[in-house]
Amino acid sequence: MLGTVLLVAGLVFVPGTAAATPTSGVTGTIVAQKTVGGTDYVLRTITITPGGYTGWHYHDGPLFAYVRQGTLTRTMADCTTTEVSHAGSTLVEEPDHVHIGRNLGGVPVVLDVLYVLPAGSPLSEDAADPGCGI
């Protein structure tokens, strides 16, 4: 019995590896939000400074974005798919697709983003670095 208790205590209290990856140079401001039925609609402005990045993450629902300024570079978790979105373009992120957004340019990236999420969901979920070397 004592052995079982010690084993369970060891599993609970041994620190694990951190799965989340940090962000750098990213700020966001919620412009509007509304819940209709079981869906949250959140309009947000996101700014990524030159050299900044979002960290690896995904969304529980679709995201629709307009690139107001700069160039956003997104790499997907397969490490081979990179999408570049310039000022004036739009993009869609499907639910549950792990990716990282980066500003590789010299001016801030400014995005107008509409999140369409299951009610109560966070705007994004942290994901482990898939090992792309980014």
C-alpha cells in the first residue's frame, strides 16, 4: 500500500516538460465580442512587432483575419507548410491546426481578427513545439 501511495505521489509531483511555447512581441485588444447560441464571436486587433511571434498554438474554432499592415508568416506543424500573408490580404485558420505566426519584416504586423469559437473557449490553445527549428 505504501509503495502505491509513493508511486502515485511521484507521478503527481514530478515536474513534467512544458508543452507551451512562449510568445514574443504580440499584443491584442478586443474590439467587440458577443455570444449567440453556443458560439462566441470575438473581434480583436493583434499587433506583432518586427521579430515577434505567437508561439505554437491552435484555435477551437475558425479564425478569419485581415492583414492591415505588414507581412505575416505562418508555419504549420508539419514543418513544410508556410503561408505568407501581405497587407491587404485575408486568411482563414481552421480549428485545431497547430501553427506559429511570425513577423519576419521590419514593420509591425497589424491584424483584424474574427474568432468564431464554441462558447467559453479561449482565444487560442498553447501547443508543443513540433520541432520545426523555428
